Amino acid sequence: MPFTLPNLPYAFNALEPHIDARTMEIHHGKHHNAYVTNLNNAVAGKPEENLSIEAICKSISKYPVAVRNNGGGHYNHSLFWTIMGPNAGGNPSGALADAINSAFGNFDEFKTKFGAAAAGRFGSGWAWLIVDEAGKLQITSTPNQDNPLMDIAEVKGTPLMGLDVWEHAYYLHYQNRRPDYISAWWNVVNWNEVAKRFAAVK
Ligand code: MN3
């Protein structure tokens, strides 16, 4: 099987009280695991089983919808776990902070705009901070398990961070209160990891 479920880099309860342990356990062990299983089934015996998930996303228009949904699900969640962590939150620093300030005015403006993209995504999807093809930071959002790496994305670029706004990401604790989940989520953002991704793009 070419694709595997990555270990969660912290305990299920590590993000409490902002994201509860039961949500993390189901989200990682059931939802992400199902994307991996279904992706492996969808690529079995085909040339794409030898490609990286990034390479598959970049030419996703060539593949069946099962690869788009489950491959996107695998890429998106693999990123999502790493850009969160315990004892996190606060403000970005260094070159990433400078780039955010220059693109969005200041950190609070950035949070407002990113939160609006996450809250405004109708139904299931993701909000993203990306480096676009011109090398500029942009906030975008995608439906379902699409992502900005995909050649079908409205705005393409390299994701630095993504926020899952599917109901499965928050419903047990927050029910219909997506904006409360979004506000709480800032407390678990691992800015060191986001900064590392930013440095790797340039
Ligand atoms: Mn999810």
C-alpha cells in the first residue's frame, strides 16, 4: 500500500480544551484513515501508485473523483495535524510574521480575513494560507477535500496552513458553532511549523 496514515505527533487530548480528544481520535483514526484506505484502493495497479501525494494533487484533473476526494483528504489532513500542537498559538515571528504583516496589514487583520474565509465556506471544505504562483501570501478556501495544490483549484499555490471546517472536525464539541471553533483554533496553531513550510517555499 503506497500511502499510510501518519502518526498523530501528539496525544489525542493534547489540543484540549480547544479541540477535544474524542474528536481528534475519530478525525485521525476514522476519517483520515478512511481517506488513506480509499486512496490506496483507487490507485492500486495504476501508475499513480508510484507518485507522491503532492504530485498526484498537482495533476488531479487527470484522475478519477475517488483520487481527488481521498487524495485531497490524505494530503490535507497530513498537513493539518502538523500545523497544530500543544502549547502553541500566540503570534508568528520572523520572516513569516513580516510577510503576513506586509500582505494583510497586521496579524489581527490576517486572523479576521482567514476566519472569514473559514466561516464563509459553505458546507464542507478548508481555509488556507498559501504562497501563490507569484510568491505572494494569499488566503483562499476550497470545497470538499480540494486544496490549492490541485490544478483545478481556483487559486493555486503552496499551502502553509489549512483549517478543516468539515463538521466532523468540530461538531462533537461545538455543534453548529463553527465561528467558536475557528476562534479557539488559533490557540493550537503551531507557528514554528508554518514558518518552516514558508521557508521551504522560497
Ligand atoms: Mn477532516
